Amino acid sequence: MNHIKPCTRKTNAFNNLITLTAPKPHIHVDASIIKTGFDPNTCRSNFLLKTFLQRGDLISARKLFDEMPHKNIFSTNTMIMGYIKSGNLSKARTLFDNMSERTAVTWTMLIGGYAQDNRFRDAFSLFAEMGRHRIDPDHVCLATLLSGFTEFDSVNEVRQVHTHVIKLGYDSTLVVSNSLLDSYCKTRSLGLACQLFNDIPERDSVTFNALLTGYSKEGFNYEAINLFFKMQELGYRPSEFTFAAILTAGIHLDDIEFGKQVHGFVVKCNFVWNVFVANALLDFYSKHDRVVEARNLFYEMPEVDGISYNVLVTCYAWSGRVEESLELFRELQFTGFDRRQFPYSTLLSIAAISLNLDMGRHIHSQTIVTDAISEVLVGNSLVDMYAKCGKFGEANRIFTDLAHQSSVPWTAMISAYVQKGLHEDGLKLFIEMQRAQISADAATYASTVRACASLASLTLGKQLHSHIIGSGYISNVFSGSALLDMYAKCGSIKDALQMFQEMPVRNSVSWNALISAYAQNGDGDRTLRLFEEMLHSGLQPDSVSLLSILCACSHCGLVEEGLQYFNSMTEIYKLVPKKEHYASIIDMLCRGGRFDEAMKLMVQMPFEPDEIIWSSILNSCRIHKNQELAKNAAEQLFNMKVLRDAAPYVSMSNIYAEAGEWDNVGKVKKAMRERGVKKVPAYSWVEIKHKTHVFTANDKSHPQMREIMRKLDELEEEMGKQGYKPDSSCALHNVDEDVKIESLKYHSERIAIAFALISTPKGSPILVMKNLRACTDCHAAIKVISKIVGREVTVRDSSRFHHFRDGVCSCRDYW
């Protein structure tokens, strides 16, 4: 190639040009003095003004600005920019409004200030006003404005800006096109984004990164990966944003091998030194529960920051490695990273799950010292922690400051109320949330529906169903599963099945909900068939699926089937049985009277038997009258430091009462008094015409009690004709036989059934809820009642559903 040689010949014309344009000696000309109209005093004042603002001394800067005898646009622009950088947009706007003359730069600065402060509507209004003043925006102004559009409902404004871009001829300017593309992606308008992407004549890495990020954020993971490959084919060099977006897509695909391939590509491209990319990799491994890979990467990273620590602390926590999580957090506290950004939310979640109030309060104090408490996520986590620890006073105090911001703290409070069994309080708070016009999300609805399920309020449940349809969350698999569970727990298995069939997407959660529904309703055969159907659909069972199967086998007496499924956990499905699986299989064996096998399994299990296991053994001992093992189980329970309720004492007292050992009954009751344990009173409730009626044994307080007693007397007479004989062993009091038999008639569930019979149309089904287990005599009595009245009667007690029709119960046996 011939190189062009520089011309060395000097012409007279060139010499004359030098003479004409050369500045005179001792006069310094720069951009600042030109902007001030060649006024040296204004130039010096502007320079000093800029210096004050660079130091952050706004007071001195404003004082100088006000005292300047000759201001110009540059002076005012400088002062406006100083206010914008300090975050004082109101004073910046006041200066702007008082200007007699403005340039495109002035408008762009204030538009940018609003955009950075996430006030996109103010930015767009200013842009519209700029047009009314007949000032055309340049490419910088357009790109600045577009950077502020991040809200879903701002897509119309983006389209209007797009029209201006085309009108002004900036559609071929790459920086503007990239900003437009990014805005469409951020406003979740991927269709328009793709159309624009195809229309851009020349693209760069930023163009690809914008659409790649849009795809990954909206869950179009395969499209993101295909675009990534296309980017490589066309020779565009990936940046840190490319890797972050593609790793996000990989997380949603749940493909660990893909992530490892990206990791290798990161190393090849020499981006492993980039802490932003390394953190994205760390997050990928963390969200795939690859603790070893995450830990190895963390300690191999040439540079770490606070985010790196946060990711690994969270990874340890959600993998159950709480001690390692706390140890790494202690290490983080000795670093110089911003303490406001510490993973306080993760630590508060650990405290909430473990009900560690002391730890939660310690973290709370740190958030106050570091001012991290002002972060919404931290505030929400504090509400959740205090609520789950049962400290609703503290939770409410923090909640009051946060409730107006989002649905999250409302959901945390509602969820905590429901988890603590305060279902009415949870529903009241949900109603307050609706009145405050806070939009509920899928998690809110799931918790509220659970409250309806626990109260067996089918009316409220159906109202919530309508709410969920109206909100658009009906297609959410978690909302759908919660509704399915609600219908099942309200005794409407038909509605539960319909809910399942109408779900557009089904995963293991929805299948588990349906399997659990049939298990709770005592239909063991259907439960097992559904489990097989789930397998044929291509889904692998998890520990929840197997737990439902074991519970169904336990309640329906399917002992051999239950043992086969328990063994299949490790042999076929490679699942490690948890304590609840052992508890269920031990309960199943004991219910079947196979105590030796149950004791052998209990010795072999890798856990110490807890209150639940010993309580189930004690209950089975009562059924099979195994007093010797019952005494051993009771002793184990009574020696525990903390007992959640009085059930073991009551069970042992009942065992002695059935055996007529009234002295031992007295000893057990004395032990209860000494330990401060109180028996939970038995009560039943029924929902009639949108109102819940609650009854206790021998309750005479209901306004319609005379009618109820008359109905009970009628039933008793008819039951005798059908061959029913009261089982006085269920009347556990040391009184005369006649008194015992009379007391059985007024058990809470029978009163509730009698009330339902006089309050509902003939032939309509009856659903009664009970907080404790129904006794065997009531079970036998309700069988006969269902035959006499010709109705389906469902009783849901603390163990499961009992469906009675024509004198038959859906349970194989009451054992």
C-alpha cells in the first residue's frame, strides 16, 4: 500500500492564514471564557462556583451564585447540576423555572436528574414541555430520557419517544437505538424490543446485551441462550453484562452443566478477574445448591466485594449450613465493605426459621446502627422475623412504617398469623390490606387461602377464589395449589379435583396438593393411583409426595403398601427419609398393632424420637390397649423439657380411665397441674349461611339449644332402633353408667350435626370441623345418623376427614 506523504511545502496563503488567526500575546482563550461572553470576572466566578460544588459545599456555591453581578446560562446550569448531584431536585427545578433562557443542555440535565431519581413521569412531562418551547432534543437528551423508563406501565411514553426519535432522524444513531431497545425490555415489551432489534441497521455488543437481559428477566431463557450463540457467531465480544444475563437464564433453566460451560468460557475470555461476572457465577452455583463449587469459586476469586460475601452467606444458609453462614458473616464484619449492604435479610430469615429471637434482635440492632433498617427488604425481614417468633407487638411497630410501600410486609404478617394458628387475625389483616388498596400477590393469596382452609370456611374460600381470578393470579401454580388444598380441607374434593384439572401449569407442588387432598380425605386407593399418574406424567416424586403417600397408607391401614413406598424412597427415588417420614411409618405400624417392628425401626432411624413420634405411639397403645408400652411412651414424653400441648397427659389419663385405674388418672392430672399444662378444650364448628357456629361438649349457650336438644333426642331414639349401643368407655369420668351414656349424647360434634340438620335443607351435605380427634363412640354414632337422615356427613377432626354416607364411613376402620 502506498503511504500518503505529508506535504512540506509552505504556501503564502497558508502563512497568511496563520497571521490572520494567531491570537495576540498574553491573552488566554479557553472554552470557559467563550461561554461567559469573554467576561473574565464571570469566568472566574464560574470557575470558583464549580470548585465549591466539586467539594460538595452547596451553601458557599449558592452564596457565590446569588452575589454574582453577571450570570449567564453556564452559571445557572452549573448550579442546577450541583443541586441534581446532591439529590435536591426541588431547588434545581426552582432555578430552572426562573431561567429566562435555556439551552438543550439545561433541559437535558433536569430530565436526567428526574430519570436517575426514578421519576420517569416528571422526566417525560419535562420532555413534553421542552417540545412546546420548540427546543429539539439531541441524541444525548433522548438517551438520557430513555434511561428513566423502568416501570411496566410506561411503555406508551417509550413509544411516544420512539416517534420523536424517528421524526428527528436519530433512529440510525446507535446510542439512541440501544437506549430505546433497553427501555422496551425494561417495560416488559419484548415484542416491540424484538421488532426494534431487527430494524437496527448496525448493532454492537450493547444492542445484544440489552435484548439478552430482557429475555432472561422475563423468563425467555431458551431465546436468551440462542441470542447468546448468535452473538458469538457474529463475532461480538461478550461483556460482563452478557455473562450476567446468560447466567440468569441458566439459573431458570436449572441446567448446571450449561453454567459450568459458561464458567469455562468466562475463564477463556479472561473475565474471571471481573468481580461482577464472578459474582454472577457465584450466584448461579448458589441457586443450584452447589455449595462446594460456590465456596471454591469464592476463595479462588482474585477480588471479592460485599456482594460476594452476601451470596455465599445466603448459599450456606439455604443449604442448611447455618454455622458456616454465621461464621462467614462474622468474617464479613471485619472487612471494610459497606455495612448497609450486609446480608441482614438472610440472617433475619435464619432467626425466623429457627425461632431464634435473641439472634433476630441482635441483627435488628445492627441494622439500626448501620441505617440498613431503612432498606425495604431489611424492614420486611424484620417484620417476618418478629411475627414468626410470635412477637406481634414488635412486628406491628415496624410493619406500620412499611405497610404503605408494598405487599411484602402485609404478606409476612398474614403468613405469620396463619402459621401461629391465628387464622381470624390473618383474614382481618387481609381485609385491611384490601381497604388500604395494597395489591395482593400470589404469596398473599396462598397464605389467606390457607387460613380459610384451616377454618374450613368454604364461603370465604370461594370469595377468595373470585379475588384471585380477578387479580390474574389464578394461573400461578402456587395460588392454584393453595385453592386446591382449601377445597380439599373444606371437604369439597370435587372442587379440588376440578381446580387441579383447570390449572394451566402443573408441577410437583400441584400434584402433591392433590395427592395430599385424597390422603386427608381417607381415600387411600385414589391417593396411590394419583401417585402413579404423577410418575407417568414425567415428574419425579419429592419428599413431600412420599410423605402424603405414607400418611394415606397409615390412615387407611395399608401397612404393606406403606412399607414398600418407604423402602422405595432410598432404593428407587434416591431420597433420604426425614424425621417426618419415620414418624409416619412408625405411626402406621403402631396403628396396625405391629409395635415390635415400630420399636426396631425407631432404634435404626438416624434421629432421636421426638414428641410427635412418642405421642403417636401412645395414641396407638390406647387403641390396642398396650398399657405397658403406653407407660414407657408417657414417661419419655413427661421427661421432655418442653411439651407443646397436654395431649400426652390426656392420652395417658384416658388409658388409665378406660382400665378403671382412677387413682392413676388422678396422679396424671396432678402432674399436669404441677407442670402448668392445661388441656385444650374440645370444640366443633359448622358454617351455616356464611356464619360460623362453635359448640363445646354439654354446651347449652346457643340460642337454638332447645331445638338442638329436641333433635338429639329424636336421633337417639331412632339410633336405638338401628341397633346403636353407646360405648361408655369413651366417657372418661368416674361417674355412674347412666351419666356417662347421657354425656356422650352432648359431645360437641353431635351438637354441631344436630344444629346443621335443623338449619339446612333436607338432603344437603353437612361438614363439621373439630379441633381434636373424634372418639370411637361418636364415630359409630355418626355412621348411624348418616343412615337415618339420608345425608352425607363429613367430620374433619385433628387427624383426617371422615365421610359418612348411608351408615358407612370412607375410612377402612377407625384405628
